[in-house]
Amino acid sequence: MTTIVTENCKNCRFTDCVTVCPVACFHYDDEMLYIDPDVCIDCSACIPECPVQAIYEGDDIPEDQEKWIEINAEKAADLPVCEEQMDPLPGAEERKSELGF
């Protein structure tokens, strides 16, 4: 199963994960990142790079976050690819603190 971006990314959109992705499977919108399951090679390089622990292996995703498997697949299909590090969203550092990181 693919790697999944979950709700901790919402309103942060840190892109540290994108810089280590060998296949450009990340897509973005105005709120967060998503992973295209058809492109992701499950290398897991992105997981330790996320400063808000928003990325999980599909097999390790918490039960309350499983809805993000489908959300990533649906959203990624229609959004632009993110291949370079971008600035986090305004308020991202505050959100990171709220999440306890």
C-alpha cells in the first residue's frame, strides 16, 4: 500500500518531504499536500522529513486517519505536482505548535 499524507498537513503544507521524493508523487492545493498512489514507490523517504508527522505508510496509518487513503488518491489526480520545496502556508508554524511539534 502507498504512503499517505494525513490531516496534520492541513494548513501547514511544509514541503520538506518533497525534497527527498525520487518520483515526484506529491501534489498540492491551497491547504496541504497529497500523494498520488499510482506514482509513489513506497520508499518511505518522506516520512521522517515531515515536521508534523502527517505522513504514514498505508499499513501503519491510524484507524481514524484511514479516510485519507481515498482523499489522497482523489485529490492528487486533479492537482499540480509539487517537485520543489515551497514556503509553508502562513500560520504553519503556529499550527505546528498546536499539533505539539
